[in-house]
Amino acid sequence: MSAAGSPAADDGGPPRGAVRPTGLLDVLNVASVVLGADGRVVLWSPQAEELFGWTAQEALGKFAARIMVHEQHVDLVVKLFADVMVTGQSWAGAFPVRHKNGSTRLVEFRNMRLLDARGDVYALGLAADASMLHRVERDVALSTRLVAQSPMGLAVLDTDLRYVSVNAALERINGVPAEDHVGRTVREVLPDMDAEALESALRQVLETGLPLLDQPAVGRTPADPDEEHAWSVSLYRLEDTAGTVIGVAASVADITDQYRASVEAEAARRRLALIADASTRIGTTLELERTAHELADVAVPELADVAAVDLLEAVVKGRVSTFGPAEGAMIRALAVQAEADPEALDAADPPGRIARYGPDRLVTECVRTGRPVMIAHVRPEDLPRIARSPEAAELLARAGVHSYLAVPLIARGEVLGALDLKRTHNALPFGRDDLLLARELAARAAVQIDNARWYQSARNAALTLQRSLLPSHPPVTGGLEVASRYQPAGATSEVGGDWFDVIPLDGGKTALVVGDVMGSGIDAAAAMGRLRTATNTLASLDLDPAVLLEHLDRITAGLDEAIATCVYAVHDPRLGRCVIANAGHLPPARVRAGCPPELLEVPSGAPLGVGGVAFSTTTVDIAPGDQLVFYTDGLVETRRHSLDERLDRLLTLLDGPDRPLEELCDLLLRTLHHPDNHDDVALLIARARAVP
């Protein structure tokens, strides 16, 4: 190990030029004394002055035994001196010597015979304080034992950041013998570690002298090349007693267990966060497709790079799906999501497509058995069982699909479909924790999907019933041109009971009806159908509108507490007038050429089903070209605006340029009806025509 700043030889030999001392001799403070053959002092070092107390002037020429040894030991010392001079054999040992101040101390001696060029014989004595030597020996022994037996890996690197020594613990940690460390860098010994970061830290300590404590390091060593380990590394700069930088010491503690525990804890925290997130993001509506998309969005990218939500077609249709081991499955793709992976998206079934999956497909196995299917490491031969076609298998191979997981969507004991997951960019394969998380997400989402599909089934049934009860009228009847719309609510759980009707009467007259049964669902639709039938029957009797509403009031009272609002009007083209009666409904609007649109002042009356309330009839003039606009409250009511504001908005729209009635219906619905409105809409517009 070369000292910092010392010039090294190019050939690897000893350094050339002046080299700063290491300071070890200064620590030992070795004294040198040379005696002539007669036992007199001929050389006396400064360290001897310090050790024995005599200056060189005082000691030179004196008999060494007289100034250094107690009288009782003089004979023994003289004999030892004579033996060294005669035999030439060195002598070493500890001997009590006398200090100039009269004290006695134990000194460690090394004595040897010297011969000069003239043949003269001298004795060289090297001496050091024995207590200090014993302290150094203890320190060295203790350090050696601690280093050898320490459970922590210890290493010393020189100023070129090459290993000088390592202990047995570091041999085991690195899986490399100690001799194979020496002279090599961290990068050379541990190629699978982040050597750049470690060497940067070593240089920082070497340059600044500030230790780095408990620095984390993660990687793989030859001791366990298949598993990542974690270590806590502390670095200290080494200096000798003169302050010369001689290298860096490193201590390494294996903290793999703590690291893995922290990683698992963080993974558990993220799983809980994802489940909590899923609870708020999945099932925000009762729309089947949207719920499926919400599940796919939650799964990507936290759990997978590609996610698809597939449902059995029989389940979507509201039937129970059963098929045997040799049968395929009819599956409808509802949603697919991928994290910046267009090839994987192209390989998936597009949402809405219905496909027959063969019995060998993994997703078929998943929905047939109701158990997860996981392939941690996808092989090329696995792709045909994952992909929908050979072309899709090629796309998945190009996308880099290396791990696959499918979990069943099970709600109320019934398998609805599967959540299909793939990894491409995430290098880790699916594992046990991923499977648990996927099953938890699937279980939560399946309930929401099941709710959505049953809601959709019930809503479709109610909507079908309601549409079947609504009339199909000609565009021209009697003296009127007529257009109508029915718009079911976009955000409610069930359809409502809104209806309209156009009823031809004798004498060229026409009855116009718009009503709204309070409530929603099948019951409201059924009540609406009965009221519409009753209205048609009563209209054929040519009753006054107020009288007709009184009959409807009694009929409604017998419909299981049903309540409804209704406007009934009879247009007579020969008289150019319209008689109107209102049962708690919003007033119709009239549009006349040259006049601003207006809401007709028709007494609102009480809703049908209240009972015991009289209705009144109002007569208004209707000239050719005039329009009457009937509507239910779903067109104009919102939670954010007052009813007066919305009615003013309706009149403003009616004050526009003259339009075809069909176009006007579309304009009113498009502008006034909010998609999130919790009510459906019935709209009826009639324009008076000239009668020949």
C-alpha cells in the first residue's frame, strides 16, 4: 500500500525519491545505543536520551552498565554483553534499567554484534519501553482478533481504491477468497453491484475525510448470485500518526432480512392503497362497460402492464352459463387497458366483441373452474393459449409478454368472467402477493359488475315495456303536424313513467296528451300503460278535457297509490282553437308568428290520484302556423338552476328561427336535457295547419 503523495516505481518495485514515514517507528520510540568492545558508549540516539534520561554528552564514553543498570544486575549484564561479543549471537529480552532520575523501568532490548570495515567489533542495542510495547502488542492482537472474528465484513482499500485486506466475514458475504480481493477494485470483485456508486462514495471519503455511515447498497454477489441482498456500508478514511492518508476502511453489515421486510411492508402498503383506491374508483355508476373500464384502469399500471375484463356472454344476457371441459366459452370483451403498449392492445379483443374461446384457452380454464390461472414465466409455447389468434400471439411476443395471470370474476357464487393480466415492461413475474391482490380486486369489482349487469337487464326490460306502450303516430293528423321524442334518463337506476299520445277524434279533431307517472321502474311503466289505455278509451267519448281528467283521477287512485301529472288538450281545426285541462303538470308553451313564445296560463290543478279535486278547462286560439309545445319536467328541471330560469331558457330556444318540428325536438333535447338528469323526458310539439 503506497502512501498518499509518494512517487511509485513504474516497474512495481520500491518507490523512488523521498517517502514520508508511516509514523510506526515514532509510535514505538525505539532507542539506539552502540557500545565499543570495552562496553563504553560510542553512539547515543535522541530516543535513548528520552528513554534513559541521559544526554549524549553525559553518556558518550561512559560504561553503559554503570549508567543504565542497577548495581545488583551489573555482573549479569556484563556476562550477556560478553556472550554477544564473543559468539555473535543476538540476545533479546526485557530487563529493568535505571533512569537518570533514579527510577527503574522495564525495557525491551534487542542486542547484536556489529563489525566495521577495519574488523573492529561493536554492540548495537535497540531498546523500547516494555509497557508501551506490550500495549501495542495487545492493541494489535485485539485488532487482529476483532477483525478476524467480527460478524461484519471489514476491508481496507488503498488510495487507488484497491483491496489491501479483507476479513473472513467479507469473504463469506462476497463469496470471493481474501487473496482474490487483494489488488483488485470493487468493480472487478463484484461486477453485479452498483460499483460506480460505491467507488464514488469511497472517493468522497478519501478526499474529504468525512465518514459515511450506514449507506444502503443492494445487489448480487458471487455468494448468492440468484438473489438480491442488501447491506449497510460504513466508510472511514485511514491516516497514520503523521496525518498521511493511507486508504479507506469499510465495514459491511448484511441487512437483507430488514430490507426484505421493508420491501414487503411497502408492497403491502401499496396493495392496501390500491384496494382502497379501487373501492372509490370501481362502481361509480351502474353502467356495465364503464364499471369494467374502471377495473382495468385500476389494474394498470400498479398490478399489470396490460389488463382486460371479459364477461361470459350468457351472463351479460342474464342467463346462467355452464359448459363442460371439452366445450369452449362465448366471451364478450368489455374493457382493455395497456400502459403505452400498442402491440399488446392490438392483440386483445376489442371491447364489445363476442368471441368463442376454445377449451384450451387459459381464460376459458379460468372461467370454467372458477380458479386463477398463473404462468409466472411465459414461454413461447404458452402464447397460443393466452392470445386470441396466432396473429395476436405474435403481437404479444413482440410486446414482450413474460408473465400472465387470469383471475375469475365471481359474485354471489356465480362466475361472471375473468380479469386477464399481462406484464411486459414490469420485469418482475407475477407472484403470490400479486395473485392475492388480483383476487381481491376481482372480488370487489365482480360485485359491482354483477350489480351493473342486473340493473342493465332490469332497465332494458322496463325501457322495452315503456317503449312498447308509447304510440307511433303519423307526422300529420287532422289539422296538425306533429313530432315527438322520448328520452330515458341517463343517470337513474330505472326508467320513469313519462308518456305522450296523439289521438285522432271525430270531426277532424285531435287529442294531445303528455303525462308523467311519479316513480320509476316497471311499476311506473305499467301504471303509465294503464293510464294511456284509459285516456284513449275516454277520448273516444268526446268528453270535455276537465271531465276526462276527473275520470283519470279516479282510475289513478285505484292504481296502488300511483300519482301522475297530465295535460290533456283537444285541437279543433275548424274553430281554430284548443281546449286544455291540466292535472298538476307544467304549462304548455305556445309559439305564434310575430309574437314572443309564451307559457299558456292554464290552471295547474292537482295531480291525478289525489282525488276529490275539480279540474277546469281553458280555451286558447290556435291559428295555422302556431305551435304548441308539451313536455315533462325532465326536460327543464335541474338541481343547479331554478325552474323559472329553465322555463325562460325554453322560451328563448323557441324564439329562434322557424325550423322543422323534428329538428326543433332535437334542439330542445340537446340543449336542455342534461345526461346526468335523474328523470326521463317526453316531448310533443304540434303545429297547426290550414284546413281546406
